[in-house]
Amino acid sequence: MGNASTIDGKKYFSGHAAQRQGNQTLVSLKGLEENLHAVTLQLDPDRNDLSRNIGIQVDQFITRGEGSELYSKADIIQSISKWKDDLSNFDPAGLKNTATARQAFQANLEKLRNQLSAEAVDVQEVMLTVSALQDILSKDENYQRGQEEPSPDQPEQPEEPSKPDQPEQPAEPKQPEIEYDKAMDSLTKAIEKKVAELGSNKEAKKKLLEIADQAIAAIQEAKTQEAVNQALETALEQISKLQAAQPEKPAQPETPAQPEKPAQPEKPTQPETPAQPENRRNRKNRRNLRNQLNRKTGAT
């Protein structure tokens, strides 16, 4: 985020980034008075070697508020030149002949003519002169007051002239204070943290830059605190999903096939158990039975 300071009546806004590659510096110009303001970009000679081939790159300016607009130097000079021509038709006799009124008006108007006709116009100096003229013309005490009954000993005072039109200023919409800075601060911290996590992943950093651009635009264009919160929440969710490139895991070797188990040899057939010899009693009984059969047969 940027920092603001006032030196010799001029406001300075500055900022620096935590990362050197793919960095973004967000400078927020807030608290400006309703008027035209000149923005000049320059390197700080105390912190930069101006002999080197270095410079400042601006990706975009984002304006907020109804009627807010960014003008180029040429546009500003053209607008002020037209306003200066309108002032030339204004009769300064309507101003009091004092050092702070008519005399100051004439001196500053002449100064403005010289500044605008210079070969190299210093817009900041021109704006200071314009502000001085606007200040003179905006004060009622600088104008002559007409008398109710002019005395015959002195000429009638001219009618109080109408004040010349002021350059149109962008109207600042009335709305509740929205915490833009807080949201931008949270976004910046998330971006810086993710840049460190991504390491050398260029594709992820490129995607991070796209998310940052979209988030900044969404936050700046939001009209309500709820919209700001939603834009920030969406951006933080997208940022959290970015991952550093994971090294590919080496292919696992295939498990070798298990050798087939050899067939088990068949068990040999068991020999039949030999018949047990008959005991003597059985043999005797069998012999007696045959003898009986033989006798019967012979008798027949």
C-alpha cells in the first residue's frame, strides 16, 4: 500500500513492493479535496540510481466516485486554458481594490497566462495558480458592496458582477464509509504470501496476477461494504487454491509374478491289505460242513 505525506504544501504519495518480480504496488489516493489534482510519477533519487536504465510502469489507474475521471496533461492544459479565457472576460472592477482581492486576481491571472504560454508547462504550478484564483473569487468579502442611495459626490458603484463559473468538479457521492483500504491490505498480504509459496511456478504466478487484477477492480468498483467483502472473499478463495508444481512421483516397479507352485506328486496307491488267514476253528467247521455234504450226496 502507499504512504502519504505533505512537503512544502505539496502532497506526496509513495509505495514500494515486497517482491521484485511480478510485484504490484497499490497506491491509494484518499482524503483529497474536491478539485482537480495533478499526479506526477517520479523515482526517488535518494533510493534509486538515476544513471541506470530504470523507470516506473503503471498498469492502471482506478477512479472511484460519480464524476471521477482521469485526465491527461494535455486535457488539463486545454481545460484550464479555456477557463483562463473565460476569466479574461470578467471585469475585475467588481472586486475591491485591495492587495488580497483585485490586485491579487490580476497578478494571478497574468501569472496563469505566462505559465500556459511557456514552452514546457508545469501542471503542478498551474494548478496552484488556479487554486489561488478560485480562492479569491469564492470569498464574498473580496467583492464591492453597492450602496442603497449613492451620494452625488461619488459615482455609483457598479452592480456586483456575477461570479465566473468555476471549472466543473466531480461530485463526490454521499455514502457510508466503506473499508476499501482494509480489504486491499488483506489482499496484498495474501498475494505476497502466495508468491513466496509458489516458488518458481511461473504458470501459477501468472494466474495469481490475473486473480489480483480482477480482485482489485472488483473491490474498487464495489458500492457497498458487503460487495467489498464478497470480492475479497472470492479472491482469497481463488488464491488459496493455487498450488506449487508437485514433482512427479517415479513409476513404481511392477510386482513380479509369483512362480507357479509345482504339482504335488500323486500319492502311491496303497496295497490291498491281504486277507487274514482263517483261524483253526473256522477251518475245522468248514471241513465238517463239506464232509456232511459229501455224505448226503453219496446216499442219494
